[in-house]
Amino acid sequence: MLMGVLCLVVASCDKDAPLQNVADDNAIGFQTAVETTTRADQTDLERDGFSVWGGYVTSGTINNVFTGTTISYDATDGWTYSPAKYWVPGKVYNFFGVYPRPNETSVIPFLDNGNLYYTLDFNIPVNAATDLLVATPTSITAAKPYPTVNMEFNHALSKININVQKNGANDEDEVIVYSVSFNNIKRTGKFNSKTKLWDETTAGALTFSNLNKTLSHTEHTKVVSDKLLMPQEIAANSIQLSIYYSIRTDNSFDFYTANADLPVSTITQWDKQTVYTYNVTLGAAKNDILFGVPEVQDWFDKLPIGGSIMIQ
């Protein structure tokens, strides 16, 4: 049984995090160095565990050592996996970590110039609420003293917020947003551990319904919050935003759908591990959307960016 300790950090690492002694000096162990005081996503990782793939190449043949091996947390023993795997001296290893744990068949090893990498098939679910963390350590040549594998997890998706304000012409009317849709948005693809980018993406529609958000004309209301979407290019006339809403005047309800393409004057690409907030106003013409200046920030708030593990 391999055991270890986990600690998490939002943005920095503590190189002096306590580690246990290695019982078998050639057993493959995993670690990242992080602060012991920050436990942002530790609860999720301890509850769910994560998966590791890894191996080496001999004469053009992939030798799979880890194939979706589950790394689990035990309150007594810490992080564990079994049975133990051991370094083969002189072999060059590559690893790939994924959280949450995917179906084993969704991760495929491949060779590029004789080096081992992995692709991960992923589909954005309808609620766009599944975070995806990946770890892509650099290659390791097995030699004494045998190293531990530094699994540094990072967000592989983008986080999107849509804030909406009603038009001043309707300041006396009740305006309610019922749904927000993205049309022609990339929802499926393959994460490539070599390039750390998304390949073979496929576009479709994605609708967030039952929002029932009442708008103000003096400030923006967060209508779509923390949706986790696939990083992608935002080209002119590519992704359309649609807002379905109603205006109540006295006791009469009128329903409208406002549409507009995402602007490219400021944002031309959704990058992984980045938060994008669009601030929009419903137009006076009822079927148009006016975009304000979007906000862009790094996504470090709940990230085990070092999500660090020492498994021994």
C-alpha cells in the first residue's frame, strides 16, 4: 500500500511541506509541494480521489504502468493506491493526472517523436458545472536516487459569467430573464497533454434555463454564474448569445429573445484557467444586446494549483 499526505494552495507553494519516508526507494510516488494552511479544494479531492496514467516507451512500444489508477484518500493512511508500481532504471516516464476521475477509455496514450503523451475526451455537460483539473508533469528518467512525480494540477477549462441589466426605457417595468443560450459554442474536444491545448473540438448549442432573474436598470445582475466551458477562439460572427426574457407592464407580460454575437474587440480567445465576465444591457429594440467592457482575470480562487501529493 502506498501512503502519503496532501496539502493545497491557491497560488503559492511551500517547499517544506512535511513528507513521509519512502519505504521502497524504487516505488513510484507522487508529490507536489504546497502550503499546509490552505485547503480550498482538498475536501473534493479527498472525497472523490483522482486518476493517474503513466508509462514509458521501449523500441516504439508503449508500456502502460498506470492506466487510470485511482489515488484515494484515507483518513488514517492519507493518500493511497495499490498495488505499488516500481521504476525501471533508465526508462523515460511520462504521466498524466485527471480530476474528477474520468472513464478509463476516455484517456488514450499516443507517441510523438518517440515520446509518450495522452489525450482526454471531454464533453461539457448541460449544466456546465464540472470542473476539470489536469496535471502534465515533465518527463522523468528513472535513476537513483529515484524521484517523486510532481503532479501540479491546473484548470483545463474557462469560467464564464454573464451579468445583465435592463434598458433604462423599462425602468418602471419588471424584466425577468428566463434563459441564456450560447449558439455555435464548442462543447466537445480532446485535451492534449503535449500541447496542453484542446483539439478536435465540435460546436453546438448550450442553454441555461429556469434562471428567473429579475433585472435592475441601475446595476448588472449576475444571470449566468461560474459556467465552466471549453477554451476556444472567439472569432467574429462565431458565438451567438441569446437571452429569453419578459417585460411586465401592469398585468401584461410580453416575451422577447435578444440576440448578439460575442464581441471580439476585447476578447478573441477564451483561455484555460481564466475567468471571463460579460456585462450586457438589453437593448431598447427588445431583440438586441448591448455589450459593455468585459472583465478578464486569472482563475486562482479555488484551485489546487499545486494540488500537491506525496504518495509513498
